[in-house]
Amino acid sequence: MSQSALLLTPTGSACGADTLKSPPPVCVDEDAQSDTCTESSVRSEPRLELDIDGSRPLGAAVPAGIPRLPDYAIPLQPKLLKQINAMHTKEELLAFVGQCYIILDPINLVTCVYRLARMYTGIRHPEARQSWKTELSDSSSFQILLRTIQSHMLAAQLHPPYSQEVKGIDARCVSNLIWALVKLDLALEAGCTGNEVIISISPLVLRLLNQSSPQGLANLLWAYAKLAEPPVDVISSIMSQMTDMLTRDQAGNLFDAQALSNSIWAVAHARSKLANFDGLCGPPGSVSAFLVAIAISANSMLKALYTRLDLVHLSAFLNNVEHKFSCQALVNIVWSFATILGEECGQHAIIAQLFLNSRKEAIIRLRATYAALQTQQSWVYHLPGGFNEQALSNVVYAYEKAGMLDRELLQWVFSVATLRLDRRDGPPSFKPQELCTLLRAAHLDICEPQPFLTKLARIVQTMPWIVRNWSPSELNELSRALGLLQPAALLTAQVQAQQQAQKHAQQQAAAQKHAQQQAQVQAQQQAVAAALPLLGLAATRGPSLDLQLMLQVNALTAAGMGVGGLHSSSVNSLAAELLAAEIQQMTIQNVITAQLNAAAAAVAAGMPYGNNGGSNAQAYAHNLSMGVSSDPLQTLQTLQFNPAPRPLGIQGLPPAPVSWP
């Protein structure tokens, strides 16, 4: 994609409701580290001499009314710089300035302001910060300090470039001065002393841009964007210089992650204050080219990380990745792109890839933060590296505004936020606006926010004072989000009731089936027990008879269980009675058959039978007294009976053979 193909459309007017929301502050501990004033910054060139008589003309080497350093003060500058850097209180530093400001060179004067800014950013309590800043603004020594610096800067502007008198004021000195005044909150309002100093030295800034370091350019762009009325010409020149440097930086070593974060954040912030920022800021396509260069550089840095999660050494892992690409820089970059482009972020390949790479890195660090919080490691609350409350809020805002918020990312954010709500060392550190961003995301139906909302509701119930200073809109957002818990709880109760009813029905069905099986087993046992005497009697008739009797028992038991309308005990009793009757009939029939077969065999063998004599004949005659004719020999020779067949049911005696009379 070419640079000109990136079309920027404002996501909201400069004064609209959808303009810049909750801008993340720049990290106070990292955004100017590479430009800290040190002893090596002191120049060895001759200093200005003290001359305030105003007798020299304007075109002379030194303008009228500008003080010059006395010769004896020049060798003292390194020692004075060490003394300034060793001071830790405002009172001590201002007392030193009131006594020695006239012999301090521009570098030491700017270092005094820089030290004051560092002291101010170290104060966390809002009331203490406001009191500290008020005392500083009312100090006469501080006013003298600012005016002395301004006079040196004006003298440098009136001299031609690279003249001997301006060598003490370089790009680093100017960058640190502007950054410090903005950090002190003394330049944000138009017409105040700090704002006046910054605007007055803007021509000098433009002259020194070619000498500025990448970190210095990023700090300048950030500082000018913070002003109430950002100077578009200065911002445009800084952006153009940074675009050229980023384009030439193939290895990606000039700008670090914090510099990229400050720069893109500055454009987003300045763009929210000026309705036609893209048209005013340089030639057409300048802003697009700058954004593309930032995205390419950030992508290269993220791809080079190769982050591998280490849950065993969490502290060392987070410190390592924080040093390479800070969590705040990661979040602020996507936040700024989403603020500038909105949903267009997903329509440009380079920027969409940046969001995907940032998402992958963010999930890894969210998992690490979650593990540290879950194991209650105290360092996670005060050491950088993990996702703090502001980072959680900004990453949700960025991906939701860009239309790229997904379930996995939001679920990890809610999981970490839930643990951050449950602090052991004090109340939650979430600001109302940060919580409201997460509460709005709970209505997106992307993932389940119930654990987070439940924890927040419990905290608000036990500590109601934490919402005492919330605005009506913030309280309304909280109430609207907590309302999600009621239908969710009702739905959960309904699901649990249904599951319990299904489980109870399954248990009843299983118990009924088990009872039926037990009844069947008992019926079979009762039927068999009732038939055992008969079976023992019939067992003497041979294996075939035993097998048939067992089949008959099973058939009768099955037939008895199929009888409808009868109690199980009645069915079992009926089956036993039917079985006994059937076996009795079978036994009689088999005895008769055996006798007939024996008689037939005797006749065939020519043995005497019937009235021919012998005890056996008498026995047979006794047994065959059932109406058979007196001369049955011819009939018996033609007969051969087998054991009676076993019908699968209940029936009477089989019919007499057809040969019987």
C-alpha cells in the first residue's frame, strides 16, 4: 500500500462528543530518559560576559539587555551542574537559583527546570501536586529562573546560526526545557508564563530540528501537542523531520517504542483540538505518510520481540519485555491509531497488521499479569511491565473503536480487571473513567462479564465511598452495567433448576427401571422355586425332558409377566400354578407313552404280554386298564410313541392317537 493510499477521515469534530476520550498520559519515567541533562552536556566554549548596560547595538555580537556570564563563572559550570542534580527538594533548588542564577549558563538553568519537573511528576496525590505547583508558581525565584532562560533563548534567536554565543543552547537543551515546562503543567493554558516561553522560542526550535535526536523530536512533538493552541507550523515541521528519519531507518534502531508512542499520541491529541488538522499540517498526505512510517517501525519492533511467556520467572519476564517494548507504549500506539482512524484501521494492511501484532503481545502480557495477580505477588502493583488499570481501559477502547475487539482479548482483560479489583493492600485503583470503559464493553455481548461485574458490585456494596465523587453520567453507566447481573442471575437460576429437574427425572427413571428388573428377577426366581419339586421328579426321565421343562419354565414365566392388569405377585403365583399343572399333565402323558412303547416292543419280540402269564404281565395288565381292546397286538405293532411335545403355552392333554378305538 502506498503512502498516498491511506485516506484519513476525522472520527469526530474538534468539539464533538466523539473526540479524544481519556487520553493516556505519557510515561513520566521514560519519555525523556535519553535527553536527561548530565555533566557531559556542559560545553567548554567561552561563555557570554555579563553586560547589561545596553550600549551595544542590536546587530552586535550580543544583543542589548542580554546578560553575559563573567569569565570566572565558566570553570564553575560542571560543579554547579553536579550540585543541581544532587538536589531533591523544591525549596533547596529555588534557594540555590535565587543566589546563583546570574552565574548559571543556559544548560544549568534548563537543568534546574528539568529537576523541578522530575520532582513534580514523582508526587502522586492530587492535592499534594496542586499545592506543590501553586507554591512553585508563586515563588519569585522560579519567575526569575524562567525570565533568565527566556532572555538567553531570545539572544540565541537574534544571533546567526552556529555563532559563538549560541553554542551553549543546543537542540537537547531546548527540548528538555519545553518538555519540563509542559510536565510542570505551567504551559497548558494560553497566556501563562510557561506557554509564553515555549511560543517565544519556537523559531529557535525550527532552526535546531536538524540537530535534534529522535527522542528529542518525539518529546518536542508531544509537548507542543499538549498546548492549548498547538502551533501547526512547528508540529508540521517536526512530523516531516521524523517521517524522513523513520523512512531512512531501515534497521529500526533510531526510535524506541516510547518515542513512537509519544509521537503518534501527540498527533492524535493535536488533531482533536484542530478541526482541519490534516489540511493545515503541511502538504497533502503529510499526516498519512507520518502514520504509515510509525506503523511500519512499530511492526518491525514487535516482530523482533519473539516474546515467549515464562510463568516461572514472572518478574524477570515482565521486566525484560518492558525494557524492549513497554506495555504503555504498546497500548498507547493502538489507542492513538484508533482515535485517529476509527474503524478504518482494519482497512489498511499495515495498520491492521500492527493491531494483530499488538493483540498477540497484549494477550501474552495479560496472561503474565493474571498469573502474578492470582499468585498474589505484591510487585505487580508497583513495578512496570504488566497491565495496570489504565492500560486495561485503553486497550479495550482502542480495539473496540477500531472494530477489532474479539472474545479472547476482552476475556483476558476482564479476568485481569477482576483480580485488580480485589486488592489486598487497599481499595481498587481504577479511576471512574477507566471503569466506565470496561462497563460499556460489558454490553457488547462478546464475552461473559459476570465475574467482573459481580466483584465490582460487592466492592461498591462494602465500600460505597469509592463512588462518592463519581459524576452522574458515570454513576448511570455503573447502574446500567450492574443491571446486567439481574437477568443473568435469573437465567442462571433457571438453567440450574432445569438441570436439577432433569437429573431428578433421570434418577426416577433409573430407579423405576431397576425396580422392574428386580421384579422380573424375583418372578423368575419364584417360578423356578415353585417348579423345583416337579423338575426334580421329571429329571429322571432324561436330558431331553429336563431341557424341555426348562424351556417351558421360561415360556410360562414370560407369558405370565405379559399378563396385563395383574399385580406382580399375582402374576408370579399364576405362573407357578400354570407351570405345576402343565408339568403334571406332561408327566402323566409321558408315563402312558412309556408303557405303550414297552408293550409294543414286547409284542414285536414275541414276549408274553397281558393275560399270557407272569408277574410283569399282571403289572402291565394293571397299567393298561384304560379301555384298550382285548386283542391289541395288531394295533400295537403299528404304533411307536415318542415323549409328548412341549407346547409354548398352556393347553390340555394331547388328543388320543387315531388308531385308538
